[in-house]
Amino acid sequence: MGNPLFEQQTAADLEVEMLQDLLATREELERQLEQEHDLRERVRLRERLEDLHRALGEKKSELVEDPLVDEWEAEILAGRTPNFQAGRR
């Protein structure tokens, strides 16, 4: 037999609890991202954050950065020096 408190919860109660957990995780990932300086770790945190936003049914993270900067970061992660002049207007 299971826990009576758990068994008394409705599907709506469980969904609210899950959403609260996801929102708390989002806040923690955003805090970590703000404090992280390592580029590889920032990319990993942004990927986790994007996955979480999808789980919450959100189309895009508010933290999606400029595509040009994302391209530069990808170049750096690949061990290449990006052309910082490319794409400038």
C-alpha cells in the first residue's frame, strides 16, 4: 500500500507540483547561468534551460542570445578563432 497523502492527490495536484518543480529548476539554472564564466558550461546550462522551457510548453527561452554571438561561441568551442568582424553591420 502506498502513502495515503500521495494517494489522495488528484491529477491536477500532481501537475501543479510538477510545474512548481520545473519553475524552481528554471530559476536555479538561470542563476547558475548568470554566475558561470566557463563557456562550455554556459552552453551546457543554456541547453538544459532550453529543454526545460520546452517542457514548460514555452516556445523559446528569454535567454536566447544573439545568433551571431552563438556562432562565435560555437567557433570558440570548436577550438577556432571566430571572425569577430563578420556579420557586423
